[in-house]
Amino acid sequence: VDLDANSFTSEELKKALAKMKENEKAERKVSFLFLKQCIAWMKKFRPIEQLKEEFEKLNMKIETDYEIMVKLISKFNSSASTLDEKVAALYDLEYYVHQV
């Protein structure tokens, strides 16, 4: 009989290995369930292109923040815009920049 505290019997090692395998299976199951929930959550959303098409059918145009910001910058840089339009474009642009 080995009385060294750092050694283990083969039975103790088998029990520890079995427990590790059980924990690994439980972790895999939790990971799988989490992944399954994420996929279900993602299926609720539709791509932006599909949403744009549906809004166009309703005669509504949907624009991303980026598209709106590009238009505002163009309006600001346009020589045809009045001073009031340029100021309004800057105020609107400030709102979108803060969101970014």
C-alpha cells in the first residue's frame, strides 16, 4: 500500500475520469442548447434587403443610417444648397454621428 498523499488508486482515477466525462457531456449539452436558442432568435430577423423590398411594395423607402449620412454630407457639400439647408444638414448629421 502506497501511503504517499500525492498518489491515487486506479479506482479513484477511474471515478475522477468518469466525473470529468459527465461534466464534459453536461457542458456540451448546455452549449448545444444555447446555440439552439441563438439560432431560433436569429430566425426571427429578416435581412435588410428583404425588408427594403417589402417597404418598397408599400411605397415606403427604408434607408440605413449610413445612407442618410451620405445624403446629408452631399447636401452640405452641394453648392445648390442654401445656408439654411446646410445648417439643417449639419444638425441632422450631428444626430447620426452621435449614434455611431
